[in-house]
Amino acid sequence: MPDSEFFELTTNRLRLEPFADHHSKGVFALWSNAEVCRYSGEAHDWAGRPIALPARSSLDSDKILDFFMRRAAEGSGVRWAVISKQTDRLIGAVGFNAITPTAELAYHFHPDHWGSGYATEACSVVVAWCRSKRPDAAIEAFVEAENPASIRLIRRLGFEKTTTLRDGAQRYVKTERHEIMSQNPNEDDEERLLSGEAWRDFCDRLKATGEAILQDGFPTAPGDRAEGFRWLTRLVSHATQLEVEAGDRQFPCFIRYETPHNQWGGPNPDNTYFRANLNPSCDYRVWGNVKDVRQAIFSLNEGEMQLGEYGVFSERSLDQFEVDEQGMLEIWITREEHSGNWMPSDPKGRLLTIRIFQSDWVNDAAHPFHIERIGAEGIARPPLTAEYMTRALDRSARWIEKTGAFWNQYTNAGWNRATPNQIAPAKPAPGGADNILYGSCFFELREDQAMVIECDPPDAEYWGWTIHTMAWLESGDFADRQTSLSGHQVHLDSDGVMRIVLSQRDPGVANWIDLTGRERGLLVYRWVWSKDNPMPTSTIMALDQVRAAMPADHPIIDDGARRKSLSRRREAAWNRYL
């Protein structure tokens, strides 16, 4: 791991610094303490020679310091000196013995600071750091069975015991499985909430995610950074709504997401999204009115792309279901086959997602849906407990951490693979619906440039175009600005071809997609339930040449007409979400 990736981290009370020579005194105070060394295992210098513990002098402890610094320099391991902001003194050490396919978490704190939550605070932020830098690394820890305080700590961090080694040490792994992580109660869940520890952990993990936005690899322009922190507030809003308010899988409810004020993961502005948490061992009834609904997709998912949960176990479109004369739809999600509209459950299916397509923002309906566990009809949800709240905060923090790191890496990796301004053909996306084809183009356009895209319309039930931001993968301010066009909104020229124009400034044509002042970003087009797959072509030209490049019958949109169009767009958008 290069030195450039190893930087100072902070929490509410702590500063985590890469080890340096000036930490010598603090390192001796730490490793000369018998209680610190009790569960430390053997220590070796850089040459592999054993170091006596507890350290007898700074000559011994400086060998430990030298080892940490050398490993960081060569990129084979990372350790931070944990500094108290209040006293500016070293109180512990935290980091990873190695980061390969597996990252082994290690931590040591002076007994004077035990029981103060410092270990949880420091470990949370370095685990979040590891997730942002090495999202595929398995994080593990080895804890002695005789060290109950450390076992409680590691379980609070979301680790699960896997094996006991011959020497008695227990191996714990930070699980990313939704069915384990913070779903089953731990014996100290109540105490964690009552003491405030669960809330402090949540805040520390949230802060660590925010600190990551300030690091290398994320956008640094003032506007981008402002969007980043706004995006983080949106993640908090969604995660807590999903896991706190709607996290009881015995008493589920649908929540809306991917609205203009709650975006992540590249939402389609022409969709209204609902989701509900499910327990695979339960059966459910789902119902709603679908009168005037154009089309919808109902998917039983393992989880989410950014969590590494790609499974789609059952999927139906609206036209595959029977609907009564009043427009009422009733669906059964059960383990055993059920009469009527049946979607089989799956042991890994824990998230029900509904996408309602609204190509016509004015006339296409998107009515609410309802869900109830079979056997719980008319039964009130149990009162909130401390145990439930602890686990819900843990799940929320995990979702925020993973989401905060994933989409920036995703878009950066896509940019590095792509040729700017070259359109890629449409194809299904991993973890997405089977009947949606996604095409893309990473654009790079100066203020005086435009991209003109020509394409035959697909033979599809729905199709549309939208831009997404780098790093946050939002769809722009799609309620107030024309950052997207649906098949219903696109103008087709007399030759039957659609001509889409991407630019930072308004070129005065009908099919303008507003880049909102961005030079770089991602354009995505979607063909849904399509019988063909037309391939768009693109041309880069000067912005002042765009009108001349359009056919003679292509509408010219002046400032007054644009303002009227955007006013109607805004009203139609908020009628969908309010």
C-alpha cells in the first residue's frame, strides 16, 4: 500500500497519526505495560528477531516502532499512533498487520484509557478507511478467549467468530452478509444503547465516512465537495429510514427512495421507487392500485450492488400479473406456491424493490403499495427496544460506509476503462433487472463544446436518457433542470431519428440535456422491455454550431420557451413525490 494512501485520520476525541520517530516515548509507555502485552502475542524486529515483552527499555520498544514504520514504508502493513486530542498524548496503537486479500486488525490501548470507548472509536475509523481503500479485502481479527473486553469490542464492530485455533485464539471476521450483520441480538446490545456507546459508534463511523470524502480520489472543487457532503446527509436519511423506521422484517413497510432529494447509485428520474425489508423465513402479502400505471418491475433481491449483494431471485413485470377491474393488484411472496399472483421467496431474498415507470410525468400514475406479513394482520408493531435500536444503528452505519466508498470507486474505475465521449452499447447490469439494458458514455466537454447524439428510437416499452455525477452517482437536480429525457419527452425529427445534445450551456434545441456546468460525468441510456438494441452515435462540435447541425424542422427553444418548459417539468416532478 503506497504511503500516499496512508494518512492522518480523526474522530471526535482522537487523532490517528502514521507512526514516526517522535512517538518513541509514547510507544515505550505503551509496550512496557504488562497489561497491554498480556494478549499481544510475540513481537519481532524487522530482521525477525524476537523482542522481549513487556519492553525493558526504549531500545526494545523502538524496535517495535521501527517495524511499524518500515512496514508502512513498503506498503505491507499500516499502524497509526492514537493521540488524545485533549492531552495530545499517545494512548494506543491501531491498524492492520497486513493488507493483502485479508486485512488483520490489531489494536493496543494503555489501561489508563480502557473503558472509555477509545478502542471502538479508533477501530471504527480504520475499518472504514480499509473499506474505502480495499473494498474487497476480508477484515479479520484474532482474540484470546480469556479477553472478554476485546471480544465485546470486536463484536460491536460487526465481526463474527469463525474458528478457534490450536493456541486458543479465536478468529473473527467482519461479515458483510445482511443476514448476519446486526440482525441477530448480542448480549450487550441493550447496554451499548443505554450507555450511549451505540450512538457514539454510529457518529464515529459517520464522521469517518465524511473524512473519506476529503481524501485523495474524491473531487476537490468547491461545488463537488458541497455536493459530497449534501450527498452524505442524503445517505444518512435513507439508511436510517430503511433500517430504523422500516427495519423490522416481521412488520415491514414500503419506503420511497431515489427522489430528487435522496439519490445514490444512478437513479432513473422516470422511475418511482419503493422498497421493503423481508425475512426469508416469513410469508408476505403485497397490494396496491395500479390503475393508469404504465409499467412496473417487482424484484426480490439479495441486497444491493454496493454491498456486494447481487442476487435477483424473483422478478416480475406488471403485465405478468392479474389485476382486477378496479385496478387492484395483490401479490403473494411465500415459501410455498400460492394461488394468484405468486412470487417465490428465497433464503437469500431480503429486499423487495418496486420500480414504477413514468415516461409521461403528467399522466403516468405511481400509486403507493402496502405490505403485510401473513399472520400479522391487524397486529401492531412491538414497542421499540434498546436492542433493536442498537442493531438498526449498526446496520445504518454499515450501509452509509459501504455506499460512501463504493460509487466513487465505481465511477473512477469506469472512467479509467472508458474512452471519453465514446458511447458503449447497452447491456444488462450486474444486480439489475434482467429486462433493462443500460448503455453509457463518460463525457468530457468544455464549456464551448457540445456532444450531439443520433439514434433510432428502440422498439421498447420504455426508454430514456439521463446524466449521473461522478463520485456520488446522482442524476443531477432532475426536478428543476433538464438533466434527463424520457421517450415521452424526446422530440423525434421528421426522419424518425432522435438527436440529443449534451452541453454545459443551453444550445436552444429541444433535446438538450443540461450538464449543470460539469465538464465530466456519465451519460446513461436505458432500453427496457426492448425488442431491439439500437446503437447511438456521437459527434463533438462547437456549441455555436449545434443549431446549424439540426434538421430544418427541429424546434428552436428560446429562453422564454425553456423557462416555461422547466416550470412545467418542476411541477410534474413534485406532483410525483409530494
